[in-house]
Amino acid sequence: MSPTSLAVIGLGAIGGSVAWQARRAGIKTVVGFSPETADLNAAFEAGALTATAPNPEAAAGGAEFTVIAAPPAATLELLDRLAPLIPAGAVITDVASVKVPVVARALKAGLAGRFAGGHPLAGTHASGWGAARADRFRDCVVYVTPTGQLPGDAAAQAVVRFWSEVMQARPVLMTAEAHDRQLAWTSHLPQAVAYALASTLAARGLEPDAFGPGARGTTRLAASQPDLWVEIFLQNRDAVLAALDAAVGDLAALRDAVARGDEAGLRTLFTTAQRFRESLDA
Amino acid sequence: MSPTSLAVIGLGAIGGSVAWQARRAGIKTVVGFSPETADLNAAFEAGALTATAPNPEAAAGGAEFTVIAAPPAATLELLDRLAPLIPAGAVITDVASVKVPVVARALKAGLAGRFAGGHPLAGTHASGWGAARADRFRDCVVYVTPTGQLPGDAAAQAVVRFWSEVMQARPVLMTAEAHDRQLAWTSHLPQAVAYALASTLAARGLEPDAFGPGARGTTRLAASQPDLWVEIFLQNRDAVLAALDAAVGDLAALRDAVARGDEAGLRTLFTTAQRFRESLDA
């Protein structure tokens, strides 16, 4: 059963897409709130919302299902604020990229049984309502992290159904701890590498014309919002550090192989990398 | 004046695109050779060639303009083999990503006045005729490196005209030394970073489904041909090492900022990176 009323707090690339697809999927009432008034109005005008709310409480109050689509620190604060407004039988979830602090805060706010975390693997460097797409989550993996043991309670099952049936995505249940360890490698590390490479290149002062499609693709993530990523890296610090240590080591090893003219060593490294990358498109 | 006869040695993503666009632009005779018989036949069947040749000499002999579209080491060898077949007034060029060794070999082969180097900034991780596109070079920057001083001799001017008038690209004259120093940063470093990141991720053994669009884009270059890149890195070793040293240092600095929880330092680094990346799309 899909919810008949949905609240979406935050109407950027993720929240805007959630609201829009919910309307397309026939959810009767979709109430939105965004601190960005332009995003809120644009989402309403596009038909992604049936009503706008003046604050998060007004949006979530009375909704069967609430999605917090905000950066990690704001998500924690919103869980505290909205917890008293979520009645038994209603469900609240989020979309933050780090799940251990979110699940811990939900438990502390007394939301056990009414909350499960969510994280759609549909990131984009773009932000704001302008990056919302009704089909953003189609066939996209979405991690769902229960507050307790796997496979989770009725709230987790409701979040799974929402992503599967309403958003047309592919939910995957995982503990918050396993999620954060895995995402440190699959998402946070590529983000860090893109930031570091872009800062290295920025220091050279070359003209934009000097960069071809390869450099542009490799650094594209660096266009993402700095504040969001400072939060993510610090909330998942230990796991991100482990991934960064491995990456610094591997880049230094490549550097040393170039320095000593180690053709065979470079070929082995590049072939391993090529096989991995080709496996992602297989 | 465009040449009326063209020879293209190598019919992969770059050579195949050169031949195809040359025919579309109305060059009367386009003779091709490829050591990959399947590529050669497919290029002919697609109408990118007016004739196939059984070897490089048969393709270049009699052509007004010859393009060597081969990996760096093969390019050096082909310059030696083809030099005796290029009459005064004819021109030979190449597309290799490293230009100092190529220009030096052309001079040694006695090709001064008949050769200038070329390098279209239209790289793709894909290879072979299947990656050829007649419009691959449209509006694309192409570096042209004369054998002597800038702006170069008649051969360099002919290579500039070829890329501009026939390929619809944007040629930029540059010395081979300046080219190789610059490309170490703009192209070879992103390639190295993509290889290193992909090898780090490969070692985790995660399922392809675990990687979202960000990780895929950041590692896309790692799908490139290992042999080609071993050659490029070793032929441009000193400049590549300088770039790699800077990148290892910047990634380690990011790691250290995460380790000490330095919010302000991370925000500054990410903002610099974001501004740089946004400037590429401005």
C-alpha cells in the first residue's frame, strides 16, 4: 500500500525528485517545505506538490509518510523537531549520505518503529529544484537502514515499499554501520579524489580550454556543494580516513612505478583498474 | 587549400574519425591502413575510406597529407619507415599524446619541413573503429607542434589548416616542450588518478551495483588501454612525476584535514575545487 499523503522537507535535486515522482505515481496529497522559497514555489508550479507548507512541522503534521531531504546536519535537527508530530502508524525517513548518526538520532528522538533511514545512490553534483527529475530514482539502488536488526520493522518495510513501488527504485536493506563503511569507498572516496584533483589543477591556473573530456569527467564531482561534503566526511570520519589512506598509498605507488620506469608494474596496475572499470558497465 | 589525397595509418577512435570526416568534407582520395583488419574493413564499408592499403607504406606513398594515428611507440617507428616516402610539398603528421619524442624522431628522420605534430584533445576511453565518429573533432582543441620555432613552417601551417578546415576543430600552435608539460597536468594526471582510484576500489571486491554515477564518472578513464598509457607516462616521465607529486600531496593534505576534523580547511579546499570545476563549464 502506498501512502495517500506525503510530506517532503527540502525540494532540491533529491527531495524535488521525490515529490515529483510521488505525484506522477498518483499519491493524492504531497505537501512540501523548503527553506529556499524559489525552490518551493517552482516545485508547486511544476505540479510536484499539491500544497506548500510554511515550515517543516506544518508539512509533516498529518502526513502518513515524511521524507527529510536535507543535508546531514539539518537532517539530525529535523528529526528532533518532527518526532513529536509523527503519530503511531506514520513513517518518517531521510536521504542523507551518512546513516549511523541519523539512525542514532532517530532512536534518541524516540522514533523507533516510526523511522528507517534511506539513501538513494542517485547523487548528482547539481543541486536545487533545477536538478529535480521525476525519473531520477528509476532502477536506482536505494539503501534502507532500519533502526534495529535486519530486515527491520514495519517502518523499514514501509520505506522499502515506498522506494520500490512509488519511486520505481531498487531498495537494498543494510545496517547503518555497514552502509557507512561501504559508502566511504564507493561514494565518499571518489568525491574526495575529485576534490583533491580539482584543487591540484586549480593551482596551475590553466585556461578552461586546456581541459578535454577526460579531465572534465574525472573532476565533475568537485562541482558539488562544499558544505554538504564537509558534513559527510566528518560524520563518517573513520571510514573515510581508511579509504583515503588506501587511495594515497595507491596513488603514491603509481607515482613510484613511473619514477623507476617500471613498465610491467604500471601495466599490471592499469590492467587491474581497467578490468574493474569495465566490470561496472558489464 | 585542403589536400586532395589523404592517408590515414590506424583506424581507431582517432584515425577512424579523421578518415570519416575527411570523406564527409569532400577529400577525394582517403586511403587507410590498420593492423586491425576488422577496423580496416569496417572503415571502408562505412565509406570512411576510398581505398584500403596492405601496409603503411602503400597508404602514405603518393598522398599529399598523411596522418599517423597510432600509439606513441608505433608512431615513432612509423616516422622512420614513412620518411623516405614523403616527397617535398607533402606533409605528414601524427596524433600522439606526447610530442617531444615525436618531434625529435621526425627531425632525426629528416622530416623537417614536411612534418608537424598534432594532438586532438578529443580523447575517449573507448578504442577501435567502433569509437570513430565523423564529428569527433568538431570545435575540439587540437595542439599543433612545429619542428622548429613558433609559429612554425609551411608544414605546421598545413597541419593547422587541415584541422581547422577539414576537421572543423580549433588548432592551437604550441612547442612540443610546452605541450608535454601542460598535458602532464590536464590529461596525464587525471588519467593516473582515475587508474589509481579504480585500483583502490577494485581491491575492495564490491559489487558493480554498489557504485553510483559519481564513482562511475570519476573512474571512467580507467577503462582506457593500459599499453597506450604505459607508453605515454614513460615518454613524459619527468612532467608526469611533477604532476603526480602535487596530486599525492594534495590528496594527503585533504586526508590530514579530515583526520584533524578541520572544517574550515576542508571548506576552503572544496570551495577552491568547486570554483575550478565550475569554471570549466562557464
